[in-house]
Amino acid sequence: MPVQLLKIVKGQSETPLPSHLQKENLQQLEEGCDYTNKYIQGIVSLSYPLTKLGDGTDFFKIVLQDSDNLSSQINSIHVFIYGKMAEDCAKMIRHGETFIVAGFKVVKLPTAREDDRHGCNLEVSEEAGSAIYICTKPGTTTASETASVSVAPKYVYTPLNHLKDGTIVNLYGVVKFFKPPYISKGTDYCSVVTLVDPSNVKLTCSLFNGNLDSLPKIYKVGDIVRFHRIKIREYNGQMQGITSGGFASLTFDGTVGAPIVPRTSSRVYTFMDEEQKTVEELRIWAASNISISGPAAKLSGVQPMLFFDLTCQLVGKAKVDGSSFLLKCLTHGTKHLGITNCLKIGPSVEPMCMKSCEKRHFRSIVQMRLNFCFTMPVWDGTKCPYPTWKVPVEAKDLEGDKVFLHQLRNLAVDILVYDNHVQLAESLKIGSFLRIYSIHSKQASADNEDVSHIEFHLHGGTCYGRGIGVLPESNPDVKELKAFLESLDLTVGQNMESMCSMDVDSTFDNDTDLELHLQRCQQLSVKVLTDHQDLSNTELKTIKNSSAPRQYRIRAKLRTYKPQKLHQSVKLHCSKCNSLQEVPDRDDFDFILRGSAGTASNPELHNTSWYESVTWTTQDQKQREITIHFVKHDEMLQHPEDTLLMVEGGTLKEIWKLSKRFKCIIPVRSTEDDLKLLDLSAPFLLQRNVKYYGCKQCSAPKPVKNLSSLAAEQQPSWEPSEIAQVLGIELLQYVFIMKFTLVDETGALNAYLFDYEKFFQIPACEILTNNFLQEKMQMTMNTLCPPGRKLGDLPWLECFIKSYNVRDAMKNQVYYQIFDTTVAEDVV
């Protein structure tokens, strides 16, 4: 029989090979030699479908891997099987089985191979006197087999610090970074994975496959992977991994104590008992040595200008014409940490370090091409705390259950998907569970709207791991999400909405009922959350006739307040010298920036041990240079949301856009010896929408190189107070300063509000740049002091005030200040 099955018992074949056969080394095969009495043994790493040649002959092709020399540079070869042997092998062979072929013919390839395979092929047929032996273990019989057995090969796993250029290896590693699969420039899917292991060596792998399911099923940082037959190449002094013939992978949850269940699309794989111990050891090592991803964000916790991962369910999808709104948000990344995502500074600005071909690509990026995008309504059962943008889509273009989408109209959010992510988004099934990586929550408002809203974008490209992953229903996060979604009663929200939207006239039987209701509302006190519940109410007349200092609880009405323009109530306060100052105008900041732009950046200060530098030159008349210093951590650049930048020569518009993409921005200028801060009339730090200032009187600025101590911390937080401390800056705090005129039946008094964020439950530092918070504050004041009302119609409020003395050369005067009082959330 040309194709025979050998039964393996206790590691030995029950039927020995013919005694005349001698084993041949794969490395020593040559065309033209006689191999009638020689055999090659290996592992089936890949097989192709059975086909017919032009003359009707059956043809079957496999890739045979030399199991004795897994680390050799050339360790696999193609085997071409013809005729009846091809048909038999196609029925019997499984991946991972031991395959022995004797009496073969060696045919040299016409061109040299650049991959890991041999420069020759083996041709096998019954007519040529070939023989094939397939070794299998007991218990894996098929319908056409009477005594089939399979062999579980013993694999050797290479630590990352022992990798060598040009070898094919098996390895284990912990995922430190990954990009979900995406369509490459060709037809294959691509995934990029960075692995680490206890040897503290990093390996970045680029994995390609035409079948999406054949790529590793990685869901989060900290997952553990096993790669078989991955090729190692050296590039720029670092080892990199690429897929080779027969590449296979298993993925495991990296959580300590979680069940060890491999994720794979392969029906046949080996996983030995000792490998379970390997996975457990890697889990324990990773838990204390790398930053494992925490739980993905929920919509209820989303804030503007964040990049976050979201686990959710897809409830709809639609293609959108990009010409109407894509121009204002289409972005592409470059190798400089996605800098053009923020600047969009036009074709006149080019990085000096780019080659001519890269400059052409740079120009094409910033010219923002028209394109199409895709919208995906998703939900996770929680409600976003901000108004969200509903993408205008015609009903006929929106896929999904219309009734269900209507029920979720206040819970689901629309995510706009761009460029390379669109093809995958189109293929997603409604109802599937997704993990969407690096969603951008952007605050915006339409030209005809006063209220801002939140938009959700999955930008084009794959920088920072952007992408979409489909989660199986067996995933623990999906199980938890499904249980939560199924527990929700969507009809409750609908009923409440219906009650709120009822016409006022239909709520009351007649005008008298409506008038009585309004009178009752006017008699109610505005609810205020307070401390010091042991204090009883004191009349204002008594307070004014009492000596200071004292604390009181009062029940009064707010007759008026100043300033009426609420943005004018925000000041800057120095806790050290107790001074107050106005928040500088943006024009003052722009003037200082333009003045510093005339100072050239010092190249000797570029690219130090704790930051990397990139310089652009504008092509306008001024030939202005922009230098950006990216602060590193552990000698590595961080994700934008964790990165501090130091910027020289940037305009206000450029710096403002950078602050929306990166965690912190510090404007600096070059001197002969070090980078230095600008004049303290300008902010020394920008973080998102907030500008942080220092007190000129109390600050003693230190060299910027002092920041290196923060960069060296295990997890730099880049808190403004910490940055100010190492730079010798006395941080000015944003504070609300207002004067309230309070009245009751006995009199009136003026009380001052001096508050950072407790009273309004709004941070004073964010109010100047956030339309939503400004509106919330205005609504609060309109509730406490409704415009156009008579004194008798104003609501009562309860709060605490304290009296204090202010002495000058002429006299002693008593003032009053509101303290320990918070406006209740149900006031607005």
C-alpha cells in the first residue's frame, strides 16, 4: 500500500519501517541524487485543498517541517503528491501529524527562495515507487481509517533573549501592545503584536494571513500567546517576527486565576500539561512586571477629549457620505506620534527630518481628501452624561431593528468609522459584541447650536492600536455585558420620557389647578446639600447685629448676584500670598508665543536621554521653526494621552490643537544650556482645555530638565501640582468669586462666594472653555435667582455663611462668606 498508517504506542511504531530505508537530512537534499531507499520525516505544518491538474490527475500539496531542526534557518519543504496517493493523503492527513515519505524525487526551484523553505520541492507518486507513512496516536480514527493514530510532537520554545536572525522558532510571550487585525495594502489581513517575557526582551511581530480567523485572537494587553513556526529577522539592530509557512497561534487570557482555555480557529492543535504551567507562570510574572489593561470604559464614564476602549453591542450600521462632515474630522497618523492629527497645518509645513518621498506623503495627508465613512450605533447599557451627536442618516440606509433602535435612542451612541476600518465595519453582524480600541470622544457644536455635544470617532490608520475586535459570546466581558443588558427594563425610560413630554394643559384639569400648582412650587425651598446639620437657622438681622467671626445656617432668597456675566466670576488665586488676578486673555498668550518664536531652537538641546525632538520649518516668508520635544518613559515614547510635550516656536492655534491630542503641553524656549519656561504671564502648562498659570511674586522657576525626575517615575501622572513643584512654580488656582445679595423677612446682607468647585459641582478651571458646563452653571443661577421674578416669587435656599473681620488703618469691617454648601443635583 503506497500510503500506510503507523500506529504509535508508547512513543514507538507498532510496525517498523522497512529495514532498507535510511533517514535523510533535509539540509543535504540535492537534485539528481537517487532517493529510492531514503526517507524524509517531518511534521505537517500546512496542507492545501485537493485539486486536479489539466490532464485530470489528482494533486495534493503539503508543507513538511523538519521536527529535528526547528531552529534551523531552512527547516521546511514543499511536498507535491500526485495520483491515487494524493487522494488518499487528502483524506488522512491532519496538521501536526508526523509524515514520512520515501522514494521521492528532488526538483530544484527555478529561483532562490527568500523565506524559510527549502530551495527544492519533493515530488511523490505511486508510479515513481514512492511510499508514505502517516503516524497517528490511538483514538483519532476517521470513517476511512481502521487503525489511525496521531503523534503529538515535542515542541521546543525559545526565550525572547535567545532569538537569532533567520531562524524559525516556537515561543511564548505576554502581549504588551497590539493592533487589531486590519486590511493591509494587499489582500491579506495584518496584525501587529509586541511581546515581552521574563527575559525582559521585547519582540514586535507583523502577522499576515488572508483568513482573518487565522490571526491570533488577542483582546487586550496582558493576553498570553503561543506562536509556532514564526520567522525571526533582524532589522535596525532589533529582532522582529513575521509569519512563515505553517504559522499557528494560541491565545490565553492573561488574568491570574482565569480558566486556561486556548483561543484558536484551528480544529487540531497540541497543548501539553507542562504548557499549562508555562501559561500560569507568565500570568504571575506579567501581573507584577507590565501594565495590564484595566476594564474598558463605559459610556457613563466618558469625558470630552478622551481616547478610550469600549466593549459594546452593535445595534445598527450605515454608510455615510463623507462630503458633508468628514472634512472637519478626517485624520491620518504619521510616524511622529500622529502629530498631523492635531496640527493639520497645511502643505506649507513639513518635518525637516523627512525624505522627499515622505514629504510628498505628508502633503497628501494634510490636504484632507474627501472619503466615505461608516456609522455604527452601539450601546453598553449605560448612558453618556453629555448630549451625543446623532449622525443624520436616512431610515432606508440604516441597518438594524428599527423598533429596538427607537427604544435605545437615549442609550445608544453613534460611532463614526473611517478609512481602513470601514471594510471591517461593513462586514459586522448586527447584534455582535465588539471591543473598539482608541475611540476619540470629541466635543463639538454645530454652527446653529449653542449647546455643545460629544462625537465619537474611530479615526483612520492603526496608530495606538486603533481598530475593531469582534468578541465571542464565551468571552467573560461579553457574558457580563449580556447579563447586564438583559437585566435592563427599557420600558421604564420610555414611560418617564412620555410623562415628561406630555402637554402642560393636559396635566391639569383647569386653569385654577395650574395656578395652585405654580403657587405651591414658589413656596418650596430650593434643595441644597449642606454639612453642619446641627446648626439651626438664624435670621439675617441677628447675624448683622452679632460680632465676628461666627458661623451660621440661614434660610434666605437670592435677590441678585454679581457678576451677571458668569464667566467674569472666574479668577486666579495664589494660596501663598493670597492674591487674586484676572485670567489672562488669549491674545496676551498669543503675543508671548509669537515673541518667543523669534528665538531659534538650540540643536544641542535636542534628543536627550529623557525626550526626543522633532523640528518642522514653515515655508512662508518667516521660515518659522517649530520644535516639539516628546518626553519619554523607560526610554520609550508613550501613547499621546500619556505624553508630555515641550513646544518651541508654536502659535496659539497649533499649541491648542496639540493639547487636545496629548496629555500635557509646556511652551518653552531655548537658551545656551537648557530649555526654559516662557514669561509667567503665559501659562506654563496646558492640559486638555485648561491653561495653568504660576504666581509671578511667589514662583522661582527652575530649569526644565528637572522634569526628568517625574519622567523617571514608574507611572508618571503629570499632575499640574507635581509639575509646578519640580519647576519651582507656585501654582495659581482657578476660583469662583461672586457676591450674593441675600434677603429674608428681617433684612438683607451681601455674602461672597469663594469656591473652587464645591458649590456648583463644576471645576472653576474648566468653565471658561466648556460650553456645556457654562450652560449648567447658568441654569443653576437661573434656578436660584429666576430672572424677571418678584421678590415674593423667588425660591428659598438654605446655606451656611461665616462672618470675618477685615481691618485697615481707618476701621474694622465685617464681611460674610458662603462656605460648606453644595447646590443639589436636582436643582437644575
